[in-house]
Amino acid sequence: MKEYIEVEPRELTGKGHNRRLRKLGMIPGVVYGGDRNPLSISISEKEVWQMLHAETGLNTVRTLKLAGTDRHRTVMIKDYQMDAITRHVIHADFLRVNPDQEIEVSVPVKLNGTPFGVKTEGGMMDFVARTLKLVAKVVEIPANVEVDVTDLRIGDTIRVKDLDIENVSFTEHEDTVIVKVDVMRISKEPVEEAEELLEEGEREEKAAAET
């Protein structure tokens, strides 16, 4: 990965200009935050795509360098737009960040292992919270929150308060359920359901005849 992404200052706006940019493999963008005025830029669509599809996704941190200057800005993607048909990125907003500042982000949860309660006891795993909000320094944001579920038995639950991850503070309620193992619920067979409906109908007919 390159040390920085070179971007161009953008003065022109409008659909026509944006279409010309996209023909060159570039897209319009805006850099916000850091107690500075917003900066309009053009940036390689490929570079933005790679940021979005990095392991850290929207929490990916990169350095932008303004072409023709020695100005560098550390940023994260704040928002983006995609073409509904081509699925190409057509616009991106960036947020200036200080690598050592703490920010709140949403991070995906990654489950490791197969629960004992599923593999041996015939239970069913319920993956409840697939993302968690946390606060961490920009340079210490984890790609995901890893949760080992190997030892979970039927009736066991892992909550936010059970996690112990260095350099992060969770902002979710401590009792928020992440994953649990329950007894497998087996639905009734269609024949059994039909028999129950038939019996219910017969009872209703009998009651009607007696009135």
C-alpha cells in the first residue's frame, strides 16, 4: 500500500464536470473536520474502493496529499455514494482525524470456533449483535471484535461486559447480548399440524351442534 493517496484540488462542480472526472477514473470528494474549512478534491475511484474493501472498511485510515504541495491530511471515509447500476463509487466524503485522538466507531463482530452446545449438545447459536460501538484511538481501531464461542453450552450467553480487549472502551450497554446458545426449536410436522386443525374443527362443529 502506498504511503499516501495523491488528490487534486477541485474548483469546478456540477454533473458535467463530475462525469468528465469519472471518465478519467476520478471522483469528486470533500474533506471535512479538524476545525478547518471543507476542502473539495478529486480522488482516484480505485483508491476509495480499496479503502472501503480493506479489512477495516469504513474505519480505514489513510493519508491524503494535495498535489503540488506538501500538505498531508490523515482521514477516514465519512460517507460515500455508489451508482445504483454500475456499483462504482461516485462521491466520497472524508473526515480529518488526528491519529492519536479517540473517536467512536462501529466495528464488526467476528465469531471464532463452533460452540460445544451446538456441536455436541444439539443446540442452536443465535448471533445477536453483529457490530459493536466502541471508542479507541484512530491508530488502534481494531478491524473486528473477535469473540471465541468454542466453550459455549446450551443456555450460555456472551455479553459486552464479558469482553476484555486492550485499548478500547465499549459504548454499548454492558448487558448487551452478543451471542448465545439455545435449545433447538423443532417445528411441528405438517401432518401433526393438519391433525390438530382437523381436531379443532371437529370440536367447533360439536359445540355448534350442542347449542
